[in-house]
Amino acid sequence: MLVTGFPGARAQALVELLCEREPNIELWLVVPPTELEAAARRLSASRHARERLRLIPGEPCAIDLGLSRQTYGELAERVDRWFSVYQTVDVRASRELAFRVNLGAAREIAELAKVSETLSHVTLLSSGAVFGDHVGPVAEEELAVGQTFRSPAAESLALAESLLRHRLAEVPITVLRTPQVLGSRTGNVLPRPSGLHRLLAVLASANADKALPLPPGANRRVQAVPADFVAEALYAVSLLGTRGHAYHVADPDPPALAEVLERAALHFSKRLEQSFDPRALGRLLLRSPGFWLSQQSSGALSEWGNEPELLTRGGERLLDRAGLRPPTLLDYLDSVLRETQELISEQRLEERHATTPFEVVA
């Protein structure tokens, strides 16, 4: 079994799950050379049999995965299943990096599938971001809905899906699309920052002396899923999914942003107005004109709030067969708030200029 995307948070959760569900599997992880040390540390802390986990230095978006001819040939001869968790939806990623990661990874899936006689299934993690600025619900069988894209990452991921759809005769692929992915419900995986983390960090940094009004759009629903559930859904799709199909998973009871912020305010010892009050917002803007309208705040609000509604009919049926149900955000929000505090303390919410592909892989 091959996994690309490790040691990213989503792939960490997936590797733990795979080792639990199939303890006798030989699991190969193609890891960028710059991440080998971090990957080795992560595996050394795992309770699973180390001899069945193989780190392979390579680059999942490079030609032949950046591997030697011998190693690439070994993959082509032996790999049966591939979980591709090497994508970016980072709105801050440059066009060059986003296309290199998303289209490069898709190209390599197609190339290995073309030469491999053993590859029986590829499970690709994608995102609702592929629907760009489309407003309204989107079905699982859709991809082109007349959308334009807010970021190169979303555009390149949609093109990657399209490329693999056109190679379906050769590529035994199934796609899982999700809204934004947070950390795990147990808190043992620290993700890359999401739009929700950044918004919660804005609240955490607010002045505690005065009550804050709710921001514009506080009645909107917050759609997110945790990385450990994404791992469960990916595994279910790999076993039960139909070749060429896409499946959506989402929070069955997404809370309003107001509910999330109210819980977060208690956690961070802040005070919020109980309802959206234009006069209270006006007073805040007079005292601190940059708060909700600052680049950081407006960017964070935009980042989580612009994805279309994912219709989940096929995904729900598949999850039912697997005995799974997506968790709702309020049930694990305390873990997300602790993640946010850790991201703040490690200064990982600060914008940095990414120069290597893995720096934008979640």
C-alpha cells in the first residue's frame, strides 16, 4: 500500500488508521527528502510495527515520484492500493507551487497506473474548493458548474480531478471531497492552519475588557471535518467506493459561526454581544477600526465561508455501509480551540512565503 502526503496531518491520521485496520500490510510512504526527519520522528512515536512501514525519499509531484528507476519499478510491480493525500487548497500558495503540487501529483497517479499491473485502486482526497465561486448546492457527480476560482490551489485541484477523470480507463480512481479539514478529535495531530483557525486566533487576540459584536455573516454555517474522520472516510471509500465516482462528506449538523464564536469566547475568556448589533459593531469600529474589517479578519472570514454546499447522498450511503457518521464541529470544538492556541504559540499562523511543494500540502 502506498501513501503520499506524509507527514502531513491528514496523512498522519490515515497511516495510524491503516496500521490499525490492516496490521499485516506493508505500507510505503513516499516522503520529500526535506521531511524525512520529521516523518521518522512521527513513526518512531507510533505504537505500530516499524518493520512494516517504509519511508521512501521522493517527491509525489515530481516525474516518477522523484525515485530511481529501480525503486519506481518496485512500486509498479508491487503496489496494490494508493492513497493520495498530497494536495493543497492553501489560498496563499503561489500559482507555480499550487499547479506543481496538484497537477503534478495527478500526473504521477496517471503515469504509475499506466505502467503498473498490480495497482487496483487509487483513493484521491479532494475538496469542495474545486467548485470555486459557485453559489448553492453541488452534487457528487458534478465538477464543471460554470465556476471561476478564488485561488490557484482551487483551480489546479479541479484541473487535477478533470485530468484523472479523462484517464479513467487506465486509472482506477475514486475521489473523496470534503470541506476544510481540521486536526483530530483527540488532539494528537496538529494540522496546518485553516480559515477557521485563523478566525479563532483573531478572537483570541482581542481585547478582553470590552464585549465584541458578532461579525457580519455570523449566521452562516461552519462546515469542517476533522482529519481522523477524513482518514476513516478515505479508508471506507477505498473499500466500498465505485471507480470513477466522487463522494462528498460533511458535518450533518453544522453550527452557525455565532455558536462557534460564543463557545470560543468562553474558552479564551473574551466577551461577545449576544446577537449581531450594527450599532455595537459601529462602536467597535470607532474604537478599533481594523478589528473585523482588518485584512486578517476579513481574510479568515472569507476563507471558511465561501465554499458551496456539498450534497452528500452517495457519501452518506457509503458511510452508512461502513458504519460511520461524520461528527459535528461542536462535539470536538474544544480540541480545535486547543489546536488554535498551539498554532498561535508556535507562530504557525503567521504568513510565510512557501518555496517548496510540501510547505503548502496540508
